[in-house]
Amino acid sequence: PRHAHEYVVFDDIKLPDGRILYPKGYTFNPLRFVKMPQRLVIVHPRDLGWALKAARSSDFVLVTAGDAIELSERTGRAIYILEERVKARLGVTVAPVIVAQSGQKLVLTEIGPRTRKMPLTFMMPGEAR
């Protein structure tokens, strides 16, 4: 894929009658077909308090380490662990960061470590501004 949010079909996708719907190698952006109504709020466990205040009720809160089940039980909100493959796919290198869909792109907004008031917004790796 040219961009982190694109996927490549590894085998021909055929219709029941044998015609090829999508050929092997077809590249597509799933954000053309689906909307991501929730944001991903990604934090280190030490910033979980901030995340719980900043997150909307529809957002997914992901922690970079720790026991997500224990954190969920303690906070009363579903908390998820940020898997390495998701971290790599999104190009996440720092936390806290909020990932949100903007049209057919994902936008990562880094939240400043001291103030948490001055976000730095940038596009996914490989995207033009």
C-alpha cells in the first residue's frame, strides 16, 4: 500500500459465477466505504485520567501498556490495549494522541506532554497536507 490506511487484496476476489470482482493486487482505502464515528484516544497509563476527561462517550480509549482489564474495572469504562500491529499501521510514535477520520484520511493529533492544551495535528505518514 502507498499509505498506512490502504489495503491490498492478496488473492482474486471472485463472484459465485467465477467472475473476478477484485483482482489480486487491488489496492483500496476502506475509509471510502465506511465511516469511523469514534476516535481512538491513545495514552500511556499515567495519562489515563486526562484521556477519560478528553474522550467522548463514543471514543475508544487505548493504553500503550498495562492491564486493560484491570483499568476497565477500576474506571468503569472500556479500556483497550494498543496492539503493536495497530501502533505500527497507524504510525503512532508518541502518546497521548487522538486518531480521527477526516474524509478518506486518518488524522493523528498529538497532545502536548505538558499543557495538553496545544495539540499538534498532522496527517498519516505519506499523506500530503
